[in-house]
Amino acid sequence: MAAEFNPQFQKIGEILVHAGKIDESKLNSALAEQKKTNEKLGQVLISMEAIDEDDFITAFSMQMGYRKADNFLLLEADQDAVRLIPEDFARTNSVLAVKKSDKAVTIVMEDPEDIATIDSVKRLTGLDPDIVVGGIELLNKAMDQLYGEITKAGQVEEAIQGITVISGDEDSSEEVDLSPENASEEDAPIVKLVNLILQEAIKERATDIHVEPQENKVNVRIRIDGVLQIIMTPPATSLSGLITRIKILSKLNIAEKRLPQDGRFSIKTAAKDIDVRVSILPTVYGEKIVMRLLDKSGFDFNLTTLGFPKKNLGVFKKVISQPYGMVVVSGPTGSGKSTSLYAALKEIKDEKTNIITVEDPVEYQLDGISQVQVFDDIGLTFGSTLRSILRQDPDVLLIGEIRDGETADIAVKFSLTGHLVFSTVHANDAASTITRLLDIGIKPFLVGSCLNLVMAQRLVRTICDNCKEEYTPTNEELSRINLEESKVKGKKLFQGKGCSQCRNTGYHGRTGIFELIPMSRDIRGMVFDNSNEDEIRQKALDEGMITLRESGIDKVLKGSTTIAEVLRSTVEDY
């Protein structure tokens, strides 16, 4: 009878062979290389790409008889425990405190045999070390996040102390420069706090910042990948200073606290320039601020990277290559409508085509395209701008949004006179987009004549690649999304378990799901006859339309997103 394999009495190489991570020939090659380099065997195997760091740490922890650190242990680290060990000591000695009790402190170490470091930790903390083994890459990522949070918390605390209301007049203006080299120790605390909020939002790829007054505090939330997350909660005493500072930056009236106000300012960082749209709304506990961040530095999307399925992509490309007609995209605010239309313009633009856009605001700047920013305050409205643009000899026109009958009328007339028009409306799905155009005031025969395609879209969060793991959905999950078990059989479904790179959400980035209705002869006839949206929807389904829910399910089956995310973003098909 063979003796039981005990890793604590084996060499690292033998443990890895026993676990099936490497074979004998790979081990022998690594041992030969080790003799030349005098490096540790684990490092040699990692350099040879025979194993990764996680494989080595697993084997090493088994050999030493210690627990192995994982993402959850590091993400849930107690800040009070982390503070027990100074950052410079932690990084020099590759050790991180993550939990503490009255008598012990849990530390993650690369080398649990480093007695000198263990003794130093014991002296620093006055507690008995409970050792967990972790790889250097994982340790460094955790240190970056945890010590970064401690630094940020200290900056917030420092900024909040001694906050006073900054006076100014509504004609003042300022460009916010967040470049590190331009930071000043003399900056007022409130200035530091506002800059800190902006820096954090930009670093985390946020699209919006919410400053929300509560009874005893202020919630500062940022929208990342379409979902709001709290980043800090300064005391209620800081609200007045925050509002005043942002009003000054936005050229708003700091004395007016009873009425809503809208403004804008720009941010300059070392890497990019961002346009910030500010909205201020009076609430029970004070004025609420919402800031929309628009990165105007570049547009790197195309129709393929947006997430179009192959079938929809072919249809969309065919429609946007037509010489005239209208393409209308619908969806709620922040659903990627403008991004899709910009990608369409990017696809069709060339030196032979005159493309003009009218927007509020201009969200991206594209080379080779004339873009007009609407300013209602000076009379530069959608209607007045469009009337002037007709004299600019355009071939393609993008209207940021059809908001009223005047804009709709010009868009329709433009499309009926041999031009291609792109625009957006707010509607729930593709079929209701058609009825929305009718509600605005466009006559049915004009809608039927000028429309080439309507498209509804949503954005769903994509699973974080760093913590992506396979999982089996429950019958309840499949039932909620009306997904038959047979369709899942043989498919690998994934979810994110949460890590430092995705703020423990399991998601990083977004992709689009789409619902397209190309205007066939039959559907045009139904619009002429003023059919309701249910009848139009059914006809589109009969002609092969993929619904938003079906598009989301396809993304789930391909491992891009989760069932929960599709349920959050779409409604059940009827």
C-alpha cells in the first residue's frame, strides 16, 4: 500500500508534480535552469511560464503548513489592522496586516520563514502574528489599494478640518487643474476636498458625481459602469463650502439657494481634459449637486467593440450606408445612444462626405466632422441651428436629441430631401420609439416614409476579467430570466467574485445590448395605418427581431455578463 502523500515532507517541485501543475520533464528542466541562475525553484518555474504565482503559493503554503491568502481576505482587510504596520516597512518586507484581535494580528507574508520580519511585526504591534501566505503580486495590489485608501481618508479628514465658506461672485471663472505638480499646500481645505472628489471620480472611470445632503452628513457617490457607489461621507458642516466652491467654478449665483441652477466647468489633468456639467437642486437638507463628467479627449469605440451581435451588426452597417433616411436610437439617459451614433459616423465618414452634428453637449470630438454646441441662453437652439445648417451643404446630419416638434419637423424634411439623419429619443424599446416620434407630432405617413431603422439599447456591466470564475446558475435564476436548462447545458457561465480592480463588485466595464427594427415594407404600412406599438412589435418579432432581453441572454451565454445584470437592465418579453 502506497504511503499517503504529505506535502509538508515534500519538496516544492514534487508537490507541483503531484498536483498535476507540471510534469517530471518540466521539473527537470527547471532544476537545470536553477543551477545556472541560483534562483528559487518557484521563481524559475514562473519565469518559464510553467506555473503562475497562484500555483506556486498554493504549493508553498501546503509545504509550510500555512493558510493561503485570497482576494477576499485582502479586500476585507481591517483598516485599523493595516495601520499597525507602516507602509514603508510593509513594502520592504512584503508583509501586510489584515485582521486583529485583542491578542493576535493576522499577517500576509510572502516568506513565512522570515523570522526577523515576524519578530519586528510582533514588536510593532504588540500582538502575536497569525501567518497567512500570499504572493508578491497579490500583496502589492492589496498594499496599493489599502494604503491608498488610508492616505485618501487622511486627506479628506485634513481637508474637512477648518472648512469655511468661500465667497465669490457669479462672474468668477476658474479652470480646475488636477495635475500633481500644480498641487499647493496653501490651497484652502475646501478646494482640496473638491479636487479630491474629482480625482477619485476620474481615477475610477466615473460618469457622474452626486453630492447629496443628509441630516447629519453628506453622501458623495460616483456612478461607475452605470451603478452608484459611495466614496466618502463628509460631515454636514462641509456642505455649504462644497456647494459654494462648485458654484464658483461653474459661474453660478452663490447667493441663490432656493432655485435650481445649471452650469459647467472644465478639468485639466495630466492625462486628459474633461468637461463637467453641473446641476444644483434644492432639497430638504440643502442643495444637491450632480456633476456629469464628459471625457472629450478621444473616441476609441467602433461598431464592433460596442458589442453588436454579428446579425445586428450587418443590418446596422447596411442601413447607415444608405444615402438618405433617418436612423433613430432610443434608450434612457446614460444608455450609450450617443456613443453608438458616433461609432456610426466614424464608420461612414470620409473626405467625400460633409458630416455636421448639433448636440447639447458635444460629448466627443471627432476629426473630420463639424460639431456644433447648442447654447439656449444666447438663442443658439436646436431649431435655429438646424435652419442655418441646411445652408452648410451637409450630406449627413446628427441631431443630439429630438426633443420637440420643431426639431422633429426639420429632421424629417432633411431626411426626405436626400440626406441621412441620425438622432436619439427617449423611449423604452424599439417599437415604442416609433410611437414616440408620432407623439412628438410627426405625421404617420412622414414617419413611415423617412425612417430607415429604429434601435433601442441598454448597457450591461461586463464581468471583471481579474476575478472571473465559472459558476452554475440555480433553477430560480434560470426561471426568472425564462432560460431553459437545455440552453445552458454545455455552456460555461461566469460571475465575478470581487477583487481590488473592480471595487469588489465583480464587474469592470460595460457592453451594449440592442434591439433593432429595420423598416420593412410591412412595418411601414402599419405605421401609415397608425397601428399601435404592440402590433408593430409583434410584426418585428415575426420578421426576426432580437429583443433586448434575448440580446442580454446571448451575452450571458457567451460569458460576458451575468443573469443578474440582464435582469437589472431589461424587462420580461411579452
